[in-house]
Amino acid sequence: MDIFANVLLGFQVALQPTNLLFCFIGVLIGTLVGVLPGLGPVAAMSLLLPSTFHISPVAAIIMLAGIYYGAMYGGSTTSILVNIPGEAASVVSCLDGYQMARQGRAGPALGIAAFGSFIAGTVSIVGLMFLAPPLAEMALKFGPPEYFCLMLLGLIILTFLAGKSMPKALIMAAFGLFLGLIGMDIMTATPRFTFGFYFLTDGVGLVPVVMGLFGVSEVLLNVEAGIRRDVFKTRIKGLLPNRKDWKDSAWPIVRGSVIGFFLGILPGGGAVIASFVSYAVEKRCSRYPERFGTGVIEGLAGPESANNSATGGAFIPLFTLGIPANAVMAMLLGALIIFGMQPGPMLIKQHPDLFWGVVTSMYIGNAMLLVLNLPLIGLWVNILKIPYPVLFPLILLFCLIGVYSLNNNTGEIGLMLVFGAVGYIMKKFNYEAAPLVLALVLGPIMENALRQSLIMSNGSASIFFTRPIALVIMLAVITLLILPLLPWVKQKREALGEIAEDE
Amino acid sequence: MKNNDQRSSLFWLAAGLAIAFYSEKYGLGSFSSPGPGFLPFLTGLVIAGLAVVVFLQQLSKSSRERMTDLWRQGRWPTVLTVMGALVLYTLLFQFLGFLLDTVWLIAFLLRVMEPMSWKKCLIGAVGAGGGSYLIFQLWLKAQLPAGFLGF
């Protein structure tokens, strides 16, 4: 069978010593940034992007992907032991995970989080292998109007799910779109909004913006809050969950894997939403929902599986359509473009070694993570003990080096600092950064698709409503824009926003 | 002005209109052949429109707050200090060179949140600066600026 040969090809690529090494480096760094609060996978990926220019594109993507799913593993450690989410998708894991640790069950909690993540990661990789190639075939039928509608849908879903206020999230998306348009216009070679800064001719760089919004601003907020961490002081023993733990967790892991995978595919969905939904589902399925939040293993196993499974799903729109589902995938898209690969439906056909190599490397990476996380847990706990006053100068230093070495341009350091300040103020005023980043990446692609569509239709916007696929997508867009106005949906969204804000 | 959502919406209204205004300069083109200013103009209008929506939404809300409420807790002077140090670092980057510039920055930042002896700070700064110089400059061959002393 075709897929069998492809998987073999994938393993051939992924098992090459250099690729294995970079897979290992990726998951190791991923676990590290996952463990450390205030440094997420997006910042880490943009930090390491410049250093990947010396290695092959396949090894680079393998490493960057490893950072993403590695961070999901690492994040749970911090949630369970410190009650601070190591990264956003582990917020829910604090609820029952930390309670388990306080009851002296830190071992099984860490254990089930790691095993659940491993199982879910595996499930989503298998899903990715079977779903992506046929979807890419289908996507070949898409023209510029369909692409434009799809990207619009992605942005709208993200703003629909992000936080409390949809208009505010939409402002962020529109502003991101505008930032994406800064620089040389592709069709007429007119420099737009560069205000005489030469480095802006190429456009506003993704890396400085992301490092500013997710790296520098996060540091500024933490410095202001003066965060202190109390690592749960206990000897962690017995990492293996017992038979009852397994029995209780089996279905939550299965449900979490499925929920995570499909929510991961949705543009704008991703790991954070998946973990929240999984927690809600487990609570509803449980015979004792009132005990959730007091250290119930189901409340940890489900969301931890879901956030890992979502990482696999999130690769689908990137590899089949060339559309990133979230900010992390936007980074990967940026990397693919830098390496001269055209993301889109032809990617799997043109670069089978890349697609299958990365997918199978994720399988190997998941196994590595299990080894990294269970026996080496003591190491991560020690890293958690580094006080923040010592840690934050180092985080800033890495951001500075990372952003400079991308183009050797001091102007981009300045740009990062500007976006650091912007991100800090945005967080104060409750504006989400994720829609901005996604729109920034999509901006030039969307503009191209829009112009081509309008040229095709001789200037009539009806092209978006007369082609069947485009029409369906546009209807979804309109539905999502109208839904929040309905009273009961409004209440639900506000409730979700409040949960997210409380954490 | 009732709350901070309203204040920020006024900012976005101004920003959106400014974007739309400047886009017009680049040429909007026509619907059948959109020019370089076409999509920026649209996004400017969308931002301005959404800002009006946010403003109007808040009219019915009862929450009142001042802008200073956002900075009431926490140590905002420390944030300004860190930001100032980063700006100075950037300005001196080419002149001092990576190594020298980094050492003073790290030594300074290590003391910002909690008092720490200068000796410890300097050791940490030299370690961090030297270590990153070894990794990024000598091993990964990133071309960090050398500065007036030549390293």
C-alpha cells in the first residue's frame, strides 16, 4: 500500500543521525521552554529559526516541530508541581494536577500526563498520516477565491474563540493584516508604509514581532508582577500510575485524543481550546463531577491528551493548504518559505521526504519525550528552581541575539522592542496577540488571493459567493460573525472568556 | 469616558482612519484592478469601524475604571528601567560590540528585580556574555558586531 511505502520513506529520513539529533534537540528545548513559565514554544521557535539556516530544511522543520509538541509535555510538569501553567495549553492541568501533587500523588500525576500525551500524540500522528494526503488532493481544486475565503475563515474562527471581546480580537486581526501589508507591494513594487526605514521594504519581519509580543512583553509583565515560584517540595516517587489510575484514565485519554485532534485541525483552534473542551467533556461524562478540581485523575488525563493531540491536528492545514492554524504553525510556515518551499497542496507531492520525515520524526520524538520526562523529571524540577530575577536577563539575551542574527540588522532589535512595549500595553488593555500574528503571516498571501480573485471576476465581489466551495466557506464566516450577537451564544462565549481570564 | 475599552477604542479609531488616509496616497486602483493601497485602505476602515463598535458596546456596560488602575499593582518603574536598558543596549550595540554591550546589560538586569552583590552580577554577566559569544559567534558563526575594540 502507498501509505506503507511512504511511512518507510519517512523513517528512512527521520532515522538519519543528523535528523535524529535535531529531533532530540527540538524536544529537549521544547520541554525546557514548556517547563519554564513565561517562555512559550512560539518565542523559542523564533529564537532558533536563524540558527537553522545552516542545516537542511528537513532537519530544521523536524527540530522546530519538536519544540512545539515538546513544550506540551513540559508545560504539564510546571502545572502539576508549581500550579503555574508552563505554557497556555497547560492551564487546565493545574486544576486537578496540582491537587494530586498536594495529596502526595505528584508521581502518578506526572506519569499519567506523560503517558496520556504519548498515546494522544501517537493517535494524532496516525490521523495526520491518513488525512493529510487526501485533503491535499482535494485542495488542488481550490483557486484564489477559495483560498481567500479559507484564510478569512481561519482568522474569524481564531477571533471567535479568542478571549471575551470578539470586536477587540477582530481589531487585532485587522491590524495584523495591515502590518503584513507593510513593505514592497508585489504587483507594482511600490514600498508601502516604510517611512524611510530600509529594513521595512521586505515587510515587517515575523520574528521580531513574535519575539516582541511573546518574549519581551511576557518578561516585562513578569518583572512587574515580581513572580515567585514555590516548587512543591516533595520527593517524587512512583511515577507509574497504578491499575485503578489506568482504568480511570483510559477513556479520558481516548476522548481527549479525538477531541484534541479535530480541534487542532480547525484554524484558530489549537491546543488551548482543546484542553478546555476536554476538561468540560470529562466533567460532564463523570459520575462524580463535583469532585473535579480536587485531584481527580480524569481531569488531568483528558486535557493533557487533548493538548498533545491538537499539535498533530494543527499540522494538517499547514501541510495541505499552506494555511497556518495558529501562531506556532505561522512560525513553521515562515520557516518553510525561508527555505524556499512553497507551502500548499503540492508540498506533500513535491517534498515527500519533508512531509513523511517530519511526521515519522514526531513519532520518534514522542518516544524520546517519554524518556526525557519520566526518568529526568528531577532535572526539570531543578530548573524550575532557578529564580526569575536570574532567569529573565538570560531570556532577554536570547531574544536579542536571536532577532539580530536573523538579518544582522540592529533595526530589527528596535522593532522587537517596539512590539515588546506594544504587547505589554495590549495585555494591559486585554487585547489578544494571537490573531495579530496569524494575520501578519496571512496578510501578503491574502492580498494576493484577493487581487487575483477580483481580477478574475472583473471587479465583482460576487466571485466569493457564486463558486460552491467559496460560498460554503463564506456562509461559515458570516455565521460566525452573527453568532456572538445571539444571546445564548454570547453568554457561553463570555463564560469561556472568564475562565480563560481567571487563570 | 467610562473605561479602558473605550479609551483604547478611540486609539484604534484614530489609527484606522490614519491608515485609510495614508493608503489612499499609494493608489487604491479599481475593483477590477486593485492598486497597492486597496487592501490597506480596507483594513484601515475595518479597524475604525470595529473601534466604533467597541466604543458603543461599552456604553451599556456599568464598569468604570481609570487608566491608572491598570498600573496600580506591581512595579511599573522596574518595567520602565528594563525597557530603558534595552533601548540603550540597542543604541550602543554597534559601537560597543556584542560582548561589551551584553556584559553591562546582564550585570545591570541581574540587579533590577532583587539586590544582588556587584561581584555576583559581574561573574554572571561575564559568564552569560562569554558563553553566548562562544556559542553564537564562534560555533554557530552568527555575525555579531565587533565594536570599537575589535571583539
